[in-house]
Amino acid sequence: MLAYIIRRTFAALVLLLVVSAVTFGIFFLLPRLAGETADQLAAQYIGKNPSPEAMVAIKKNLGFDQPLYIQFARFIKQLVLGAQYKYGPDATTCHVPCFGYSFKNHLEVWPEIQSRLPVTISLAIGAAVLWVLAGVATGVVSALRPRSIFDRLAMSVSLAGVSLPIFFTGALLLFLFSYQWPIFDKLHYVNFTDDPLSWARNMVLPWISLAFLYSALYARLTRSEMLDTMNEDYIRTARAKGLIERKVVVRHGLRAVLTPLLTIFGMDLGLLLGGAVITETVFSLQGIGAFAVAAIGDNDLPKILGVTLVAAFFVILCNLLVDLLYAAVDPRVRLS
Amino acid sequence: MRRSRTLVLAAVAATAALVLSGCDSSKGGSAAPSGSAGAGGQDAATKGIVNASDHKGGTVTYEMKGTPDSLDPGNTYYAYIYNFSRLYARPLTTFAPGPGQDGNKLVPDLASGMGQVSADGLTWTYHLRSGLKYDDGTPISSKDVKYAVERSNFAPKVNSNGPTYFQELLVDNATPYQGPYDDKSPDGLKSIETPDDTTVVFHLKQPFADFDYLVSAPQTAPVPQPKDDGAGYVKHIVSSGSYKFQSYADGKEAVLVPNTNWDASTDPLRKQLADKIDLKMNIDQATIDQDLIAGNAQVDLVGGGVDPQTQAKILLDPKLKAKTDNAYGGRLVYMAINSHQAPFDNTDCRKAVQLAIDKVAVQTAEGGPIRGQIATSVLPPDIPGHADIAPFATAGNKGDASKAKDALKACGHPEGFKTTLIARTERKAEIAAATAIQSQLKTIGIEADIQQFPQGKYFSDYAGVPNFINSKGVGLMMMQWGADWPTGYGFLQQIVDGRAIKDSGNSNLSQLNDPAVNKLLDDAGSNADKAAREKDYAAIDKQVMDDAVIVPLTDFKVFLYRSDTATNLVSTSAFSGEYDYLNIGTTK
């Protein structure tokens, strides 16, 4: 088991490095291949009309006058050891982990991302708890009573959940519960550590609107998998052994369903941790998604690069955790 | 002056009116009351102060779509920041609080009186009030005013957003002054003298009648040099106003709290009512509107008015409509034509655009007559010097494709051509207007590709950067402009003077450099005769229209919703019809 964990962790680290290299290549190699000169590349980092001095400073700071592999090594080194940028009246320190420095806003990228992480993590984790509980429970009950009123109703609602975009459900929830009946009015993010109750109160509507979409998907997926599983021979055997139905469902039926659910859950959660753009926009949450949108709007490459790496990190991390959970859920994984 | 930033002037006016007309007005100070307190009703805040109150406490919440160009008073050019910045940055002069045109009255702020001008009109002297302090308790010196002007006008590599009037008007050093970040000499710009800690003297190249207006810009708000680290100053602005920064998170939020070192006896304008001022950025406009209606927020910082869908809802509900203010704000909505971008370097091609546009459709896209009257010239009707001219008049203002095609033939492109039209992402009405223009131009063969850019960087990185515009083939730019101060010079100079073209933060988007226009501006700026100046402004208006570089669309009208929980609301012409932000409090 330990060897499995080490192997998967090492693979994840290698994957992260590869993703970093690919991302770095997209930002620094592709423009070169497309014919951009070092000056043009540097100009994009300054944004406004670049003075010759500023161009020289950017090229030196980012190493545009050096081979790409050295630039990448420098990028990784800065990530681990930090960097000093000389641009403007004073030198600026980019602290560890140095994800880059926005020359347009004169801000380090990582603190900006870091300050937004609690918002996105709160949103993603809270919504995930909701959708897993609601989705899986609904799916299981629907599968156990196929074509019942509950099943038909649940699947209809889940179809609506899948069909309705978040910018609709979110705006509807806001209208109803924030303005029409101000139960959750004046929404603004509060840190969990400052006031857990207020944190939850302010996140309920974003959680629900996000979970409504995902729980619908999970309910349909769970129902489908459970229907297949509950018709397997080993389920009949379990029943024949005299196991009570609850144990048959939970220990034998649901456990088999967990593997595909975990797979998709890891992907979904990882993607959301990289920024739930629409939900954050609808609820004016200043998370990673809103940060990414603003960075793209500003064409602020260091910020875009930073948020891309963070998003990739979360996807890889969540998939690593899923891989490790596989081992707990399914012993065959360890054997393989 | 300001880009759709008509804000600055009105704030002070509103404040004084509140002080004097409110129930405790006798305590208010020296500013003259110019409006009367009112309980409400449609357009009430354009005629007086609504919810006048000296109630202290609570949090005043400002919300804004997008982000500002900068909260640094020396690096901004949006009217709403001109307005808002006076909470933490006191310029030498500002505008007396008051509704509508009453808000255009100029009064001393950091200075103890208006400028003393020399007989030849070349020297302006200001004396600071005594007892002024920053939020850290250190005294404010006239040297800090000099430094503030130097950093904001002579260091475009660091602070590029604001206008550069001072750089254009002040006598330069023998060796051109390079700004305080590059030129570390103790004298700095020698044409600004500080003979003592409370006196600042400006030496001009030529007489300039509007100089008292010019020093109302936040660029004269003092900045202590040791605390200035260039572009990073926005993260730790030192306050000279009634509020100071408690926190600032770029693109997210700024929290201001009362400045305990601000002394009300040095300031007849400000009241320091709220316990906290919370500015929230990047809020969806529909959410802002809902929050205003629900009373959760007190002010929409940008002050451009409610969203189109909210407007429709309000207009259908008499109760909501009674809480709105609809007024001119000395703002022109227009489309700038890049005179350096072929084929728009040909006047006839520009004329083709002027003639093709259906201004009624554009007006509708912007929200209808309630959001602006159709404009036919550059100078708005509420700016002195305006004359009713319409060089490109078409029947019913609906455009004339036939005449436009004739102009296209004259410019050598009878089949039309392709160009790029840019607008600001956050401004739905602007995007809608651009879309309407796009379809109208298509009828005469001009294919305009619309590109959107964020308002916070529109001038520093995109529309306001001639190199960017020229290299990307941008021919048309959506624009909205309010006077920097309520005179023809304050409205026109930055958008039509060829010498005001900047590498970044440029407002002369057309890159017009017409010697006739420049000369008229010089004549008007130095002429002591008001009537003669206004005649010059009318002549400039006509000449710019003849150059056909600006397509006037509408004379903008704000349509603001008054939050029930906000006190001391007054819409002022000085800041494009926005509410004066100086003394807004809350009942919550």
C-alpha cells in the first residue's frame, strides 16, 4: 500500500512538472514559434506603451534573451527560491512561491491567488459536499425504486438541474432569497476562521446553485450504475446469504458504484478548485475564477500563467487523492 | 477632462449644501448652501439634497462594476475616482457642494483661498490652510503638493493614467524635467516653488485663466515623497482627507475608516459621517442595482446609471421611479475616429462614417432619450460656448446611406473597407451602441470588427495607447467624456489638442493635431475675457466637426437610483451628474 502511495505521488509530481513545462511552453515558446520577437513578447508584459528602458528591464527580468530551457529552469527556480525584479523606481521581491509578477498592476501573482483561494475552496468544497450527498442519495433511492413516483420526480428535477445554466439558477436564487425574501441578503464572503456561521450563510446560495447542477449529474450517474450493479449475480448471492437489504445496498451495491463516481468527482472538484467562473461572477465572489477572468481581460500574462498552474495543480492533486481512495475502496487497485 | 468621469466637481458642492441646508446646518462651515434638503421624489437630488442628515455611524458601501484605473489620486482620470478620492486626498481647490449647476462653484480645499494670480497672468500662488496633517500625524507641506504634481505629470512611465495639463502649462527646466523617479535633484521642477511650508507657487509658460479649476484635480493632493514607491503607492496611499485606507486589495475591495488626524476645523466641506466606507469592486451591474434597491449598498461608484433591465423595471414602477435622478452631466457619448489609421486619414472616409450613423438607433441602444439626447456637435449644451450646429445632419438623425456612400466614393473606397471598433467590456450600453453602429456601417460597406477591453485598462493599455491602436488597425473607438471642469477648455483640451496626445493614458483618441484647433485653444486659455473665450470654444467645436474626427452620439444623462439607506445624496454637474461622494452617510 505504501509503495502504491509513493508511486502515485511521484507520478503526480512528474505530471505537475510536465504540465508546468507545457504551460510554460504555451506562454513562452508558442509566441516565438509564431514569429514574435523578444521585444514583442516583453511588450505584452508591460501592457502600455513600452519605453525602451522598460523593455530591457522586462527582457532581463524574465530572461527573454536566453534559450528557452534556461528560461524554464529560471522559472522553476523562481518558483522555489523567489526572485528580484528591477522595474520602476525600486527593485521588487517576488516571494516564494514566485508564480510571477504582474508588471501591469505591480503585484506578485501568488499573494493575489492566495488571497482568493479561500473563496474558491469554500465554494467548491461546500458545493461538493452538497452535491455528493444529494446526488448519490437521490440516485440510490431512484435505482432501488425504479419507475416509482420518487424516481420519476427525482430524474425530472435532475434533468432540469443539468439543463439550467448556473447563471440562470444563480440569478433566480439571488432574486428570490436575497432580494424578494431577504433571507440571505447582503452576500459577501466572510472567512471561515472569522465567523463560521456567517461564512456558511453567505455561501449557501452559491453552494446550492452549483450543487444543483452537479447533484443532477451525480444522481443520474448513480442511478444508472446502481441499476446495473443491483442486477449483478453477487448481489443476488448476498441476498441469498441472508444479508439485510441495507447491507446489500451499502456494502455491496454502493461500494461498486463508488469507483466511477470517485473518478468523475476527482475531475469535477479539481476543475472547480481552479475557479468556478460563472458562479463567482453571478455571486460577485472574488475567487480564482473571477481572478482568471480579470487576468484574461487585462491580457496579464503572468497572472494567467499563475492561475493556469494553480488550476492544473488542483486537478492533479484531486486525481491523486482519488487514486489513493481507489485503493481504499477497491482492493484490486493495490494488486495492480 | 475626465473620461466619462464627470464626477469631480459635484461632490464638494453637495456636501456644503448638506451642511447648510440640513437640520444641523448651522454647524456646517463656510461653504455656501446651494440646494435645499428634500425628502425625495423624481429628480429630487438634482434640485436639492435628499435625506439630508448629520447622522453618524454605519458603513457606507460603494459597489462598482469592473475596477478603477487606479485609486492613486495622481494616477487616475475617471470622474468617479476624482469624486471618490476627495475622501482621502484633498486637492488645492474643489467644487462647492450643490445640486446640478450649483455644484460647479469652485472653492478652496487644501488651500486657504483661491489662487493669487500675478498681473501678467503667469504666476499663481496658493497658501495652504494651517494645521493640516496626514493620517500618520505628520504635517502636510507645500513641498508635498509640488511633489504630487511632479509625480503625476512628469513620470508617464509610472503614472500614466491622468492628464498632463501641468506638464503642458508649466515652465520646464533648462534641461527637460524627467520626473521625480528619474531626476533625484532636490529642486525638481523649478517652475513650482515652495518658499515656505504653506506656500506653493506655479510659474506658467503662458497665461491660463482656468488655473484655479486645474488645481481642483486630485493631482494636487499632497503626497509625501518618502512614502511614494511609484506604481506601488496605490497599495498604501497616505491620506490627507477625512478618511484613510484600512485595507486595499487590488481588484477586490478597499476599506476606508475615519482619519483621526483629520481636523474638521481645517475643512469646511467634509463631515466624516460613516464609521466605515467599503468599496467593492468587480460587482455585476445587475447586482449593484438590486443592492441599491434593497438598501444593501448606498452608492454605485461608477455613477453611470442603472442597467438597461433595471431601468425598464424602474420606469414601470412609480414608487421606484420616484427614487431616481435623471440629469445631464456635461458628458458627451461619442465615437472617436483614428485620424492616423488608413483610410480614416482621409477626411471623406471619416465623413462617410459621420453620415452613415443612425443616431436614433444608437440612442435607443444606450437606453433611449432618458439616457441621453442626440448630439450633433462636440461641446455639450451645458458647457458655456455651446452653439447649436449640426454639420452632418441627416433626416430625423437616422443617417443617410446615400450621402455616406458618396463620401466613400470621394475617399476612394466606394465598396467600403474593414476596420476595428473597440468598446469597454463592462459597459453594456456602450457595447450595444457599438453593435448598432457596426450594423449601420455595414450598410455602406464598412465592416467593423468589434473588440472589447476592460475599462480599468482602456486608456492605460488600449484605446489610450496610440502605438497599440495604430498597430492593431483600430479605426473607431467608443468614448464618453465629461469636462474636467465646467468650461470649454476643461471639456475640449484633452480630447482635441494635438499636444495633449500621450504615449499611454491618451484621451485624444482621434489623435487630432489640427494647428487651427491648437491655436484656438491657446487663445482661449490665455484670454481674460470670458465672452471671447466662449467664442473660441464655439469655433473649436465647429473646427473639430469639420475635421470629422469625433462622431457625437448623445449628450449623456445619468439615470441614478437613490438608495433608501443613503443620506446626503445630491447629483451635481461638476461630476457628470453623479452623486457627490464627500458626505454620503447611511441610516443603517
